[in-house]
Amino acid sequence: MNIKKIIKYILIAIPLLFIAKWGIESVIYNSNKTPEINQNPTHKMKVHGKFPFEDEVKLDMALLFISTNPICDNNNWIAGIRFPQIFMKSFPATVKDGVFESDIYLDSYLPGMCEWQAYSVFALLHGKNDLITPYSDVSVIEKQPDEEIFKSSSKKQIGVIAYETFKEQGKTLNVECLKRKEIEWKNSPNTFNCDYIGEISRPVPDSGSKPKANISSSQKEVEINFINKGWKE
């Protein structure tokens, strides 16, 4: 075989190898857009505090996970912006005598190629009767293992997690809750709404952004107090 034919085969083979490599990686990364459940999570964080609504509202906690490897981002080429993949997992809370407690696991999912990481803490609020209907201000669009829980709950972001220490870590987080009488529509139900008091980032950050965090991943416990603000006309 002469030199010209060898060069010709090399010029053909190299692009094909890159195409094959890209195709394999695309399949792998796309499959990792749904995180793999960690069967033996160990990074536990205890969340607890006051919750004076146990007769009217059921409480669960949740973690929002995001992909931190840019190759897994959702791209909006027209707008020129990128967003990480998102996934949310719920954790049951026990409530008794106005106090709640829940164990959440920051390593509930394996990192995988998309490098999944717990990003923020949410409260999931479910109305127990027809007088209080949860108001949802956050939509998590990915398919969830707890899909029915998320559909029936109001999802309130309370904390953003930092994987470093900072001065304010360990500070008690306060959430103000109120009941609102709906008067815009006839026979419309009343609503129950809660909001974290303090600065917080958007629920799902742009890829590469550095949000203000109020919870450190090194914390063993996080105290969250829900404050009853009563009725608002």
C-alpha cells in the first residue's frame, strides 16, 4: 500500500472516530439526565423546627438536584442561555405538637457523568381540607419519582446549599405563612402560602451562576421555623 492510500484512509478514519466518540458520549450523557438513585445514601442532614399548622396542612421536605456538568445543560440557542438539568426528591416529615422533623439526604442520587448535586431545600405543603388549597409558585418540569406528591403540593424554596463554609451557616431560617381569603372568583377556595424571610436565589439557576447560599453542606442540622401570620384579606 502506497503512502497516498495510507494518508487517505487516515483522513477518513479520524473523523469517523470522532463522530463515533461523540455519538457514544451523547447517549451516555442523555441517559444520565435522569439521575441514578443512590441505594446507600450517607450524607444526612436533619431539618427541624416549629410548624404550627399540623391540623390544617401536611408538611414534607424536598431537595432540588441539578446537573453541574455543562455538557448535560439544556440549551436555548436562540436566547443564548443554558440551564442545568433538574430533579427533585421528597422526604417525609413528622409533625407533633407544633414541631416538625425530617431527615434529608444530600447524596440521594449518584453524581454520574452529569455530576448531580443537591442544590436547594424546599418545603412541600399539602392542604388537609377544602378551606385551604396549596398555592404552587414553582413548577418542576422533569419527570419525578414522587410526581403525585409534587402535583398536589405548594413547593416553597427555603434554602440554597453551599459546598463550603460561610459566616452565617447554622443560622435559624424563618418562613412566614399566612392564609388568604380569595375574593376574585365566586366559591374560590382560600389559600395557604409561605415565604422564606431573607435573600434567596431563583429556584433554578443559570448554568455557571453562583447564588447566595444560606445552608452549608457540612451542617448536620438545619433549623427552620414556620411563623403563623394569620389571615390576610
